[in-house]
Amino acid sequence: MLRVVTRQNASLYEDKLEQMFRLRHRVLVDIAGWEEIRQPDGREIDQFDNDLTTYFLVLDDKEDVVGSLRMQPSLAPTLTSEVFPSICDIEGVPRSDRLYDCSRVIAAPEVSQKEGQPSWVTSELHSGMFEFGLALGLEGLTCVLEVKWLHYMKRWNWDVRPLGLPDSVSEGGSVAACIHTTAPMLEMLRETRGLTSPVISPGDLGLIKANHELMHATRLTKLAA
Amino acid sequence: MPSFQTMEFVDAADRVETELELVQAFECLLKRLGISQYFLGEVSGVLPDEVLRHGNWNEEWVARYIERDYHYADAVVAKAKSTPNAFDWEAVREEGLLRGKAKTVMDEAGEFGIRSGYTVPVFQANGYLAVASFEVDNDIPADRMRAALQLATVYFHARLLAFRDVSLPCDAQLTPRQRECLHWVGAGKTDWEIGEILKISEATVHTHVEKAKRHYKVPSRIQAFVEALRHHELRL
């Protein structure tokens, strides 16, 4: 079950967000070994966890957080624009009200399957990404990922375009890319992952749209200008 | 300007409609990067021979390499197994990996004009490993070359596999729901019963089972169950 959290409903999800920050630390630091983001309190939080962030939380039967991701409007500072601009060396970091930056896409190790085979948690997150993009009429989602994910996405026939050459320094090579969130892509994803219905509830979709309009009607327009 | 040239190839790779066009676009990029010889192959032995071999290495060298099972001794392959990053063959020399038979392989490659270059560990998952090697003689900085080749190879490999209709061990075979439904098919349950167990409609169960049958190209539900067992998608 996927839940959407924005600043409008964050107060209802305080304990779930707390679980998410701890899961992120476990997956990214303890398991993937990103020592540079290790935190003494075991909660992985950075400057892109702010009141512009939209979270997807995947909950299991016991309502525990077993997967998550976050979205940032690309007109605001994002992980891609602030931390990885050097690998967007084709046309710079793309910014528009029709692009969001997606980061910290994780699933609990307990639910992960074979490498390259998405678990139900990852599939819900992926479907959510496409549903989100379609609901807001986005061009796509930018993100920074290891090169191997680009391989998987091409294997899944996703329409994904790199924003520059990968850096050849980090383990696995980080590459910035834009995933185009089109209706045929969502349809194909549902077909291949066995999803029969949308993972985002109508209520949460309404929240996403209202939040998007509010953000872009106020602060972000100023940022863009 | 390796990034723009690489992007041109990436865009072309998504557009091309035949393997020939893909290869032409790839070789055009390589030419602009100053690469004349390259080879892409699977080195893990999980695919049937020939399914994924492509390139213009000297034919005699390729034949010898295959006949003598040089991939077991090749230091470049050994290194590709240990890193996801593209590397310079110089690194293999510097790391002292060229001993015994590994040195023989490298020396013999040199006799065929393959002396300096880069290798991209294309893709590694669940025992599958493909490697692309490029013989390079130019003055583009090594890190830019490695990055360009790593990115271009993602698109080349993905499209080549698609044109040749190759499936990999890491491809999802059945969806989780199809797997669940087949499990109960194996227990002798009807669609209606499975629907009750999984709390989904009988029609949905029917669809899942039909798709699993189509996936394995078998006429009956019990055969689909047996195929799923055979492909280790289900356990008894």
C-alpha cells in the first residue's frame, strides 16, 4: 500500500516519516555503505527533506514502512542540481514546472528479490512515479543513479535519457538521467509487474495536485524568475 | 567532445529499427572517438554461444580466444568481474594481474594489434556478465573515454539484446500475482477458490493464470505450474 506525504498531511505521518528516515539510513549507509551520509542518530536526512518534498511511503500489512522515495520540484534546489550538476554536462540541469527530481528510492532488504528483479515494493514505487508524472502532466523525473540501474531500466523498456556522461570515479558510476513518464510506459509497467490498478489513491492524487499548484503558484515561480 | 557524440548515439539507439542500423550508429560513434576495433561478448556462460557476440576484432583472434577458452585466463575478464566501472588495460598491467597464462593472452592479443584500450563490464546480474572491449589509440582523456564508452555500451547492449530477442536470467519471468495463482493451481484449486484465498475476483485469477500459460507457451494451467517449477519460479 502506497501513501503520499506532503507538508499538508505530514503531521498525520510523523511516526511513518521517522521510520522512513531510519530505513533510509539502514539501506543507504549500513547496507550500501554510503559512509559520507552516516548520521550518529541513525536517521538519514538532508537539506532536500524540506517542506517542498513529496514522499511516497510503501507500507506492509503491519503498516510498517518497507520502501520510500522523495520528489522535489525541479525549480527548487534538488539533489541533482546542487550535488551532481557536474554530471549534467549535456544541456545542464533541466528545470521546469514539468519536471520533478526523484531521489532516495529504497526498499527494505527483507522484501528485495534477485538483483534486477523488482520486488512488489519497488514495483509500487515505480508505478507511483509514473502515476505521479501523469497526474501532473510532467515531462518526466530527473534522478541520479548508478549506471547499472540504467541497464535495468533499458531492460524494462523505459524511456530514459541520460543528462550527461557518468562520473567514472564513484563505484558503479553515477549518471544523471530523465525518466519520461508517459501513459504507454505506465501501461507496460502494470502489465509486466502484474499491477491491476493505480497504487496512488484518488485522495492522495488530489493532494499531489493541490500541493503542486500551491508550490508553483507561490515560491517556485519566484525562484524561477 | 565525447559527451555530445555519445548523446547522439544514445538518441539514435532508441530510434533505430534494425540491428544493422544500431551497429552502424555505434561504429560511427566509435570512429569519432578514435576506436577501430571492439568486441562485445558474454563471458559468464549462462547464454547459448553466439547469442551475444558482436564486434570487429580480428576473426582469427576471436576464433582462437573461443577455441582455447581464453576467457578463463584473461586478466581483463577477471578484473571486469570485480568492478562495475570501466577500466584502462594499463590498470590491469599496473596491478600485476598479467602473470602466467594471463600474460600469454594479452601478448597474443597484441600480435593481432590489440594493445591498448578500455574494457566496460557491461552488465552483471545473477551470474550474467557481458564485457565490451575497445582498442583505443587517441588522446581523449581517459576518464572521459571511460565514461563515454560506459554510457554508450548501456544503450548498445540493451538494444542488441532486444533485436536478438535474448532473455537474461535476471529478467522477471512471472509477476508476483501470477506466481501466487500458479502456486494454488498446483494445489488443485479452481479459479474461484484461488480468488477466495487471495481476496481477488475469479476473473482476475483467470487472467493471471492465462498470462502465465501464454508466458510459457503451454496449453494447460497445470503445465504452466510445471513450467514455473522447472524455471525455479515456484518451489514445491
